Amino acid sequence: MNWNTIRSGLVNTAVAAGLLAGVAGAANADDKKLKIYLSLSYSGNSWQSEAANIVKALAATPPYDKAIELKEVISGTDVQAQISAYESMISDGAAGIISFPVSPTGLNRAIRKGCDKGTLFFMYDGTVTEPCAYNVSYITAGFGENTAQALVNVLGGKGNIFLSRGVPGNSVDKRHTDGAMAIFKKYPGIKVIAEYYGMWSDQTTQSETAKALAAHPDVDGIWAQAGEDGAIKALLATGSKKLVPVVGENSNGFRLALANPAYQAAGFKGVSSGSPPATAGYAFKLMMEMLTKGRKLTTHNIEYPLPWVPAEGVKLCPGDRFENGCNTFPAGKVPDSFVTEVFEANLLPELSLVTALDGKPTPGMTIQPLPGEVTAAPDTPGINCQKCNGNGDIYALTKIKATVQP
Amino acid sequence: MNAPVSNAVTRSLLRRLLGNGTLIVAFIYALLFTIFASRQSDALSQTSITDLFNNAAPLALAAAGGSLVVLTRGFDLSVAGVVALSNVLMATQVGEGPQQALLGLAVVCTAGLLVGAVNGILVAYIRLQSIASTLATMIVTSGLALLVLDAPGGTVPDFVADTLTDSAAGIVPVAALILLAVVLIWLLLRRTDWGVALYAVGADETAAGLAGIRTRRVKFFAYCLAGVFYALSGYMLSALTATGNPNAGNSYLLLTFAAIAIGGTSFSGGRGGVVGAMLGAATLTLLQKVLFSAGVSSFYTGIFQGVVMILAVLVAATSDRFASGRRA
Amino acid sequence: MSPPADTRGLRRAGLGSDVWNAIALFGLTALLIIASRWISSGFGGWEQTKAILVLSSFVVVVAFGQQLVILTGGLDLSIASVMTIGGVLTFNFVGASPTALIWGVPLILLVTAAIGGLNGIGVVWLRVPPFIMTLAMGIIVYGATLGITGGTPRGQASPALSALFTASVLDVPLVIYFMLAITICGSVVQLGTGFGRRLYAVGTNPAAAYIAGLPVRWLTFLTYAISGASAGLAGILMFGYAGGATLTMGQAYQLPSIAAVVVGGTSILGGSGLYIGAVGGALLLTTFSTVISSLGIAEGWRTVIYGLVILLALLVLREELYLWAGQLVARPVPLRQPGEPAAKPDA
């Protein structure tokens, strides 16, 4: 090494130090930025990371990129760990916390403490029963009962079915299943011959469905929560020429299968509905409008519209943007387990595929204002309120009508 | 002639100090706390300290119970099931008021004692492998928890939730008092015949048997007491979360053992103790806060947790080796 | 936890009890499959047997490494994460390409073996207790996988690997032949090679094995590396089965891998047990869970029954019973070298 390189090295170091100082100065100026925390329970599946990516992308979209400082914290499935994370965020002076809550009730005390200190809490998808928090979710929109009716319609009111449930002891799983059973019970011809837990995971759903198929090859239809792509793979793996109708959630693999002419010919039908990751983006924008524009919300429980895509509604997206109501991606572009509901034309025009996959903002996009109206979610005990009564028929159908009578 | 003697004395004192896993973990805790306090301005505030104790208490109680079994060279996986069972019982079966709170305490402790007794019979008397039989009882008890409550819900009486997470006389966190009580009880128990026998059985069961110790009974009681501690852990968790969750125990399974190991209890039996395990649990919950305040990127939090876990055990083991001479 | 002296002597006389255990497990599995016809008309046939064999293949593969580790007195709690990283790496880097499969699979097995090897280094040379070393490694590997993938593993399904599950010869899916091959190879490694036989000596009494000149450290290290590789292989298989990989794919196999080994008659204290027993344990437990999940009862009861069944299996498959059965049929084959101490030294 000669003197010149050493000198240039020194100069570089000095320049770098200067830059660092500049950055540090800028960091001080950042103190005026709003502190927002994104608190995840865990990030172990596509759904979780897509939802988080959408929030991160929106936070980096102008003008929010200048207005806020977003920090992501993953605390795992342990309630105590998320309580601890909330406490840290609150004492760090968080203006808002946007979160996927690990428990509908266990976090209430920590949330209340935060509300008392002026922190705004927005929950997406999962809900909490603490009244000072805001819940933005599709849960109350009736995934269970609507998909159950769709299956009953396809089966003509009679047949043997499987229930592929989520995680045992989970309130979302219970709400979905209660809704579905409210419909199935009306039809004496519908028999639930197997009920198992797929843990909202494709692989577990696949192996549990395979077990159920071994016992009951005579199944006529499957009602599935997330993980439905595994149920289809289990059906295909039996090598049988005949497929059965499946209703399930929003994986790309499921939507592609619904649109597959060969499968349709073998008897495969169904509806894709359920939990949309885009909810997180809507919740985030609502929270930001409250923080930056002084928006007032009349209700703490906001319902996100339930996606509803029957086989004929599957529409491939040619590019990476939302175009003409497209809702599915070509095979190979995203994994089968990718949850497709990452676009929402009216609420979230800022999004594109890169927002969901990489958490990067769509180039050239700025934040668009939300519509003034929100849909209030009905009170559902144990889901979004603690000491309340569900009013009226909480399992009333909204997406589909019964075409067969019991 | 004096110098070498005093030298030897200091060396043996040093060895005793270093060989004490409890002191090592106390040191690690103090170190982490210093980092935490330097990064977060309100770390020494009343609420922050109460939060720390509240967060640590459930895991600390579970680890205290688990360490009793580990001292006998056993593994007790039933902790996950008992914590969940005790939590759902508290959320569904107990009413408001101090009397009901005591009744609830009695109910969950009885449940814990029963599960512990079953474990004790299976391991000490029928001589099944501890890890296998407690795996079975863990699965059975978590099934029972699901039967008591099939989705998160129920309400833990406000009396329990508020009293146990508050501060006594506005100064000392109630959780701290409870943990202190457990420590005192343990220090007493350790001096009883059973306490002495527990270490003897863990160190060498055959020798302990030859020395006239009723090894089966000693082990049986260890499992029973462990069950009660897990139930207490579920009780504290109920107070912390104020609700029931049939899956509440899942995360306790592995964390409990991590806390025990960090606390300096040897998995080959006979060394360590309850206090270390409780400090180990406190260290793990403090680590959550430290990593947060250090701004560790969320995805990589796990890596830091794992590395700290290994390092803590390594520090304890190395000093232990140093303490017991060159060869270990 | 160590058995009292009297049964130690008995056990040394008849290691055949391990063989009896395995036979009993396979017998129980067969009986249960036949008996399950009364629970559901679809049960009791070849279709159900096929499904059970396919589903147990993952546990059978994972259990090979886990059993070796437990045999030397350790425990591997990192297999869930290692399985996941095995599947995720295959998904990301091998995907649909058959040529990538040829170099990719050995490479991924090497990576997972290296992770297992790190466990080995921690346990053997740094003397971290296996429980903690592997638990922490599991957390670290999971964190790394999360970081590498950003939460969403991306890649393509591999038709070649999926063919293991979809293609059949003589109405037997390929993966079942594969499992059979693994079982045979595993048993040969364990019983027919010096490596396998030495592991028994290490597990029984590491100090004595050391004095006898065995490379105790390297042997122990190797079991962890093998456990990593077998978890990686199970992850690759799982990827073939599901046609994709997620970050939770290994989670369901951590406790079953230990349960299969322990129900299969391997002592958690090390030194005794056979891989074929763990295979039997895997089959029996998978069969039970299949049958129980077809019972139309609440999940809580299913869980309770599953736990009780494990307990019952442990009670029924106790060593004393085989010793007794072995004495009835006489002449058990001693696998252990005579004169080798059966007792583990107390630490």
C-alpha cells in the first residue's frame, strides 16, 4: 500500500465521518416525525408478511415517508411478549401502534395503559375487546356462513363434508366455524363426516386432509379455512379422477385451481373468500388520517369488505398493478401459498405487487385520501367487545343467497 | 507464610462465588439491566419496574417448578399443560372478591398438585422416562384446558388481575413480593431433609438409595411441588392477561427450560436451584426489553435471543469449570 | 431417572427387549389399522395404510438423527427449524429444475448437516447442555430463515420431488420405498457398522468409552451433524409433498420426533434403543392420530385421548414385560459387548 492510497483512504474516512455526522444531524431533525410502531405476533406465513409489507410500503410512500418513523417489532405468539412489546413502545413515546394482536382479550390492560398516555391503537384482521382500541377486520363480515351456504348450494343441499378448521382454541376459528355450522345445521342432508385442524398452514391442512380422506373417501365437499391449497393438494394426491367442491380462503394456488378447466371438468368448484392482507393497509391509512388530518371515527369497530371470488370471477393480473379488477397472479409469479387479496381499488390505490412482496412503495405513487365513510362492524361478543350482546342474526348471509331449501 | 494462605482463601472464595450459578445469572441480569437503563430514560420509574416484575413472574414461577424436577435429573414437560389449565380455570370458574380469589388459588393449586402427583407416580414409582410420561400428561392437560374453554375468553376476576399486578403501598410490586415469598419458602425447604435428599438423589441416585434416602418419595414430592408451581405460574399469568386462553401454556414449554439452564441448574442433576431458575426467567423477559431498546431489527431478534441464551450458559459453565479446578 | 441396579443387570442379559419392543409396535400398528374398520368403513384397507405410511415418512426420516442423538444421551430441539430451512432452501434455490436438484439437494443436506454440526460443537467442545444448545440453535436458525426470506419464501415447486408422493410402483407410492430404504440403511448403520456400535458404548458410559480409546467427542459431534442432515432431508421431502415451503412447515414435527423415538423404546438417558423401534413408534403414533382425528368428538377430547394413548403405550411397552416375554421364548441376542458397563456414570 503506498502513501496515496493511504491518504485517499483517510480522505474517504473523513468524508464518511462527515456524512455520518450529517446523517446524525438529520436524525435529530427526525425527532419531529411521528413514531409509529408495527407490532406483529409472528411472521411465519405469507399472510403475516404480506400484511406487514403493505404497512411498510405505505409508510414509505410520500408524503408519509417524511412524516413518520415506522419501526417493526415481531414478538412471537406469546401474549406476555406482545404485552412487553406494547409497554416498550408506549414508554418510547409511540404516537400510534398498528398491530396484529395475538389475543383478543389478553392485551387489554396494556392497551388501556397506552390509551391513557395518548397512544392510538389500531388492530388489523385480529381484533381486541378493549374499547379504546380500533379494530379493522373482515372477521365480522361472515366468511363462515357465506362460504358454507356457497358449498350447500353447489352440493344441492345434501352430501358428506369435511370441516378443515384453523387453530384450536382460537376465537377467529370459532367465529368462522360457528357461522358455518349455523348454515350446515339447517340442512339435514349435509353431514359433517370429519372435522380437523389445519392450523392455517398449507402443509398441516394437506396432511390432515389426507388422513380424513383415508377414512372417508366418500366425501362430497370441503369447507376450509386458510390452508385450503393444502386441501386441494391432498385431493389431487389421491389420484382419483373425481374432485369435489372446496370453499376456502385466498391463496393464489386455490384461485388458479378454481380457474383450471381440467379441474372444473373433474367436478372442482368453489368460492375463494376470507382474510385479506390489505386490511392492514386500510387500518394504517385510517390511523394516519386520525393522526395527521384530525379525522374522527364514529365507531371503534370497522368492517373490511369480505373478498368473494367464485370460479368465474378469477381474473389474472397481467402486470404488477391492480388492473380491471384482477385478483390472481399467474403461476410462477408468486408461490401457491401467496394470499392474493393485496389490492383494493378504492381504499388502497397505492398498492402493487412489490408492496406486498418486498414492502417497497409503488414508484411515483402518493397517498390518496380515504373515503369519508367507514362500515361499522356489528358487536360480536368475545371478538370486538367484552360485555355486549350480538344484536339480531349475526350470521345473516351477505354475499350469497340460498338456492336450495332444507 | 501468610500471603499464600490468604491467597488460597481468596482463590477458594472466588471459586465459590464463580461456581455459584445463581450469582453468575444475577450478574448477567445486572449487566442487561444496566444496558436497558442506559438506553431507556424511564427504566427506573415505578411503572417500568412493576412491568418488569409482572412480565417475569409467570415464567419465573414455572421455571422454579421445573428446576425442582431438573435437580432430580428429570424433565417435566407438563408445565405447558398445567399453566394453560390453571389459566382457563381462573377465567371460567372463579368469581369476584378476595374469598373467591383464594378459592381460585386453592382450585388451581389442587389441579397442579394432581397433575404433579400423576407425573410423580409415573416417573418415581412406575419408572417411566420422565420426558415421555410428562409429554403425555402435557398433552392430556392441554386437552382438558381446551375442554374447559374452547376459545380465548372468560374473565379473570378484577380483584385478582388488579391486586396481583399492582404495587403494595404504592412502592413494592406485588409480583416481587410473591417471588420473594417463593424464594424464602425454597430457602427453608432446602434445609429440610427433603431438600438435602433432593440434591443427593440428583447427584447420584444409587448412592443416595444406599445411604438410606427414600429416593422414590423424594422424586415424587419434587414432581408434586413442581405441579403446584406451574399452577401458580398460570395464576399469575391470568392476573397479567386478565383472560383465559387454552393455548396460553404453549410458549412456556421451551422458555422454562431455557430459564432453568441460564439459571445455572445442571441438566445432569444435583446442581443449581430455584433462585437461579427464577433469575434466569427474569433475564429472558428483560432481554425482550433490552433488544427493543437496542433497536435490534425485528427479523433478527431470534438470532440475538439464541446467541444470548448460549452465551449465558457458556459463561455459567466456564466459571463453574474454573471454580472446580482445571478439569471439569 | 436411572433404573435401579437390578434391572440394569437384567437389561444387559437381554438387549433383545429392544427387538421385542419394535415387533410389538409394528404389531400394534397393524392391529390398530385392522380394528379401525369398526370406526369408519373407509378404514382398515390398503388406502388407509398407504396414507399412514406416506404421512409418517417425515417423522421416520427425522427420527433417524433424533434417535442417534438421544442414543448418545443428547436431545435435538432444533429439528423444526432445520426442517424448515431445508424446505425453504430447496424451494428457493432448486425449484423446478431437475439439474439443480442433482447438485442442490446434496448441498442443502451439507448445509443442514453443518447446522447440526454447530450443535455438536456447542455440546461437545463448549459443553453447553444439548437441550439449550439445540433450543437456541433452533431459535437462531428460525430467525435467520425469517431474515433471509423476509417472511415469504419464494420459489417454484419441484415436479421431480413431488413425484415421490404422486407416482406409484405396484400401487405403492415411491416415498414408501424411499422410507423403507432409509429404515434399512439406518438399521445397518446402527447395528452393522463400527460407528453404530460405538455409539451404544458412548451413550452407555462416555467416560468408559473414552478410556477404551473411542473418539467420544467426534462420535457425539457426528450424531448432531447427522440429525441436522436428516431434518434437512425431511424438510426437502416435506417440500416435495406440499409443493411449496413456509416458515412453519417444520413445527408440527418437533415433539413427534421425540415421542416416536421414546415410544420406540430408546432411553432418553442414552445407551439403549433401536432405530427400527423409532420407526415403529412413528407408525403407531401416526396411526393413532389418524384414527383419533376421524372420531367425531371435540378437539379437547381428542387431545386428551391422544395423550392417554401415549401414556398407555409407555405403560404397556415397558422393558420388564419384554424381559419376561424374552425369557419365555428364551435366548435373547446380546448386542452389547459383554463386560461393558451398562450403568451411566453419575455426573
